[in-house]
Amino acid sequence: MMQVSQVEFQNMKEQIVMDLIARLMEDTGIAMSEAFDKVYTSSLFQKLSDPKTGLYFQSSGYVYSYLKDELK
């Protein structure tokens, strides 16, 4: 797997998180604060925060599909 710096990893992770929050708000109509809470407290966020999972290399749409499954 390609190695990225800690700063690059953080930037990639934050971009995915912002996309997840926006998609969640759009799909469910919930408020931004609730979307933030759901994303940041999800087990998916824990996995996304671990560079070893490689999730930060995936598209936000792909990652969002896991979040939707978790929130069902």
C-alpha cells in the first residue's frame, strides 16, 4: 500500500468525513450537528481513523455505503 504522510492522511480523512456528513444530511434531512454526531461516533469513523484499514484511499461514496449499513 502506498505510504502517505500523517498530514496527507489527516487531509484525506477529513475530506471523506465532510463528504459523509453532507451525504447524510442530504439523504436523511437531519441537522448538521446530528450528522456530525452520527459520523464521529460511528464505528466506521474509528476504522477510517486507522490508516492501516486503507479506507481513506476509497471514494467517499464507497465509505458512505458502510456508514449507511451501520446506521440502519
